[in-house]
Amino acid sequence: MKIRISTILSLLMLAATLTLIGCNDDDDITTPESSAIFDKWWYAEDVLADFYISSNGEFEQNDGSSTSNSFFGEWTWVDESELTLKVEYLPGRGLGQPERSWLRFSNLTETTVSVEQSLTGQAGSYAGPFEYSTVE
């Protein structure tokens, strides 16, 4: 009788383990890594601010009308898991250029992203979200 009970318990444990492994709802969901925002131009129809985030830490923002309206800077992650970065703009590189800004990304795919921007990085100070894509 002891052999049967232990065998039944082992089978139940195996079935429970296989059920838990097989019930993962995230199997069909793929989330791009933060690197999906790098090394490409991002364009928005509703915003006059296209941008390029280089994987080497460089940042460029352009309104598309002329190179005199380009802002250049360097970016660092504030919180990579939350897809938030901070841009420190290089001085004297564009009319009306801020000193710094924070960008928060969501709904990231290889070709689209939602972006919120802040000049302070504080909660409640973000404008957006603005929809961007890699297609102009």
C-alpha cells in the first residue's frame, strides 16, 4: 500500500509541475529589449522633433526643417527597466535648446514606440505620449 501511495503522490506532483510549466501565458508575448530604440531615427507625425539615440551614448534631435535646428547631446539610463533615459544637451548647438530632458518610452516594438518627455524628470511633468515610428 505504501508503494501505491508514494507512486500516486509522485504522479500528482509531476502532473502539477507540468501543468504549471504549460500554463505560462507569456509564451506568445515578446517584449523587445531596450536596445530596440538604438541606432535608428524615430519620426512622429504630430511632433516636430525627430530623434536618433545612438547605442554609443550620443543623442540627436531635429525638427526636420534645417540642421540649424538640431540639438546634440549625450544620454544615460535613469531606469533601464522602466525605459527612462536622461539627455544632457551639448551647449550652444541649437536655438531654444534645453540643458537636459528626460524621455520615457512605452509600447516599444522594433518599429514603433510611445514617448513622453519632461524637462525636469519629476512625476507629473511628462508631456505625451507621442507616437513615433522608424518610418518617415
